[in-house]
Amino acid sequence: MLKVHPDVNSKEGATELFLDIQKAYTILSDPTAKTAYDAKKHTENKPSLVNIQPLYSCDALRRIEEPQLIYILIDTKTIKTHSQKTRLPLNLVLLLDLSNSMKGKRLNTLKEATIDIIKELDPEDFLTIITFNDRAQVILSPRHQEGKKHTESKIRRLIASGGTEIYRGLEAGFKQINQDYDTGWTNHIILITDGHTYGDEEVCIELAQKAARRDVGISCFGIGSEWNDNFLDEIAFLTGGSSLYIQKPKQIKQFLGKKIYQLSKVFAKNILLDIQTAPKVTLNSAFRLLPEVCSFPNTPPFSLGTLRYNTTQRILLEFLVEPVPSVINEAILANVEFTFKLLMGEHQTSITLQRSVVSQDICIEPPPSEILQAMSQLTLYRMQEKAQLKLAQGNHQGASQILNNLSSHLLAKEEDSLGKIALKESSNIEAHHEISPIGQKMLKYGTRKLLSH
């Protein structure tokens, strides 16, 4: 150290060299600091596979005595590489509700959509078809191929009967997907139902948690209005899947085809998002906006589902920040860590969310248009949620008023169809103290869909 000290070394840059060596010595002499430094260098030297870009609702926090909200959009997108695959093989299970309520047009349309999917899948894909009501039956298995014509004939002969026991289907589907499980494939279950399950919700949730640990996604399609949307939302959330509302049977093929296409273009099979907030910072809400809208509870980590090549995964976070102490000029909001489960193993990357703190009299730029739009759409989604809560609490007048206000906002945004539904349900609550099942789902999934626009 003495040889490079500026007092005895007169060469240009001697001071900078001495400071660098002194810093290195400090790190190397402290085992904890050395471990942290090595870990950081290892991450820095890794080639980046994804681009993560946060967008803030404000360029600074104000030094005020009240809590303040800040919104952050985080876009995650794959970086193009020459070695990327264009299609990942599928290990797919279709769970088809064959209960009595599926009789008629619903079952006939589901049969045709299923037959079309069989024709469109690549030969390398594994497809299992399982029907369920109060028992489960494997109709098609990758291990027992019987020819497409024979399989089509079996599907066309399906008859609806019995009650709805979703666990029967999920249990059989998870068992089948594990028989053909491959870490290099996309392993996913698609549940299609039109009814409530009774008495087995808890074991269904436990199975979904088990599937999540196995990196098996579960997506749920609800047909019509007589199904438990909160229950299916939870199953999908736990596994990084999606929960979708199919209003008309003719939409089944479109929804099913789109979902399978998305699953076949996977870069990361599952993305885990962990958020460690700073003291006096609270995560108020978290939403996945793209590729499919999903609301998360406020307790991370979150399973964000798959990330496809050359597509964007977009997350909207809302933080509540308590008054910042006067000695702090740069406030850390949270540390955000993404874990991507890839073919070659896990890839982790993290970013620190932070903003400078300025006095009240300093001008702050208005929020970017992307943030304003997302915040506006989120407000609409929350309004229907609040109306549901008021109704559950017995506050019929309050619920009716919220839906009336929601109608005005939707009509102002030229969302005429949704606006009329909100107005109709507001009147329905006033007259009958209830919201119709179909109106509830149309408002929930309609305003949710607006978040992805």
C-alpha cells in the first residue's frame, strides 16, 4: 500500500489508484463483504436474457406530512437470441366438465372445439383429455393412442350427466401430467366448467399449491354464469395460470386455441416475483396486465405464469409511502426480484425501486400516459369490487350508487355495453337487493379486460 500512496507516488492517477486499492483491500478483508461482492460480480457477468423496465407515476416523492401513493409499471420482455426455440413441446391436459348442466349447446360446442385442438397440435405434443362429473374418466392418453378418427368418435359420443366435482378432474389431470412430466416441456392443465363444485374446494386449492411447486400451470375457463369465479381465480393465481370468462359457447374454440398457442411459445415456464418493501412502505395492490389480466393478493411472492418470446409481461404495482424523514433525499421503495424458470435452469434478476425526495414547492412532471391509463382502468375494476363488497355487507344503496357511478365512467370512455350492464345491475340492486350472476361476471371480467388495453 505504501508504494502506491500519493505521498510517495507522483505518477498521474496515483490518488485514484490508491483509493481503488484501498477499497479492494477493505472488501477482501471482510468475508461478508467479499461474498456479497462476488455474488454481485457473478450476476453482472451473466448475459442478460430479459429486459426489465420500470415506469414510475412520478419522478420524485414530495416531502409532506401525509402518506402518498406511487404507481409503478414494470415491463419484462425477452431479449432476442439466435439460439431461441420458436416452439416448446406441450404436455397438456384438458379437463372437460361433463356434468348435467353442460347438456345441449355447451357440450356440443366443447366437443367440436376439442376435436379441432386435436387436429391442430403438433405430433410431438402430448395431449390428455379427461372428462369429469362425480367421477373422472381418461378419454385420450398419450400412452394409448387410438387414432384420431377413433378419438373423435369417442368425443362425439360423450353425454352429460351427474354433478360437478372439480377435484375428481384435477386429481386425475395432475396424476396424468406427472406421468409424462418433462422439465423441457410446458406442462399445463386447462379446466373447462360451467358449474359450482361442492365440498371439495379446500382439497382443490391444496392440489393447486402442489401443482405450483411442480411448475404445472392450471388455467380455468368458466362458461355461462353459474360457476364460482373467486374459486377458479384462486386456482389460476396459485399456479400462474389464467381465469377466463366465456359468456357464449361459441367462444370456447377461440379462447382454447389462443391459450394453447400462447403455451406453445414459452420462453420461461414460470416467473416468480418477490417484493421486499422498505420500512414504512406498503404494497397496496399488484396486477398482471399483460398478457392476461390477473389480480394478486398483497402478499408476495407472486407466480406470474409464462413469458413468451418477444412478448411483454406487464405488472402494475401500487405502493403507499409514509412521510419520508427529512434526512433522506433518496427513498428506496422496494427491492424486486424476478426468478425465471428456463430450459437451462433458473435465471434471477433484481431491481431496486427508488425515487428522490423533493420539497413541496418543486415542480413534478405529470404521470406518463401509460400510467394514467392503467390507473384509470384499475379504478373501474375496483369500483365493481367495492360494489360487491357493499352488497355482501348489506349496504344495498351504497352498492347501487357505486355501480351507477361506474356506469357513468364507462359510458364516458365509450364502453357503452359495459356501461349499460352496470346501470342495469344498479337498478337490479335497488329493486331486488341483488346483482344477477351474469351481470356480476360481465362487470368483473369486462373491467378486468380493460386493464390490458
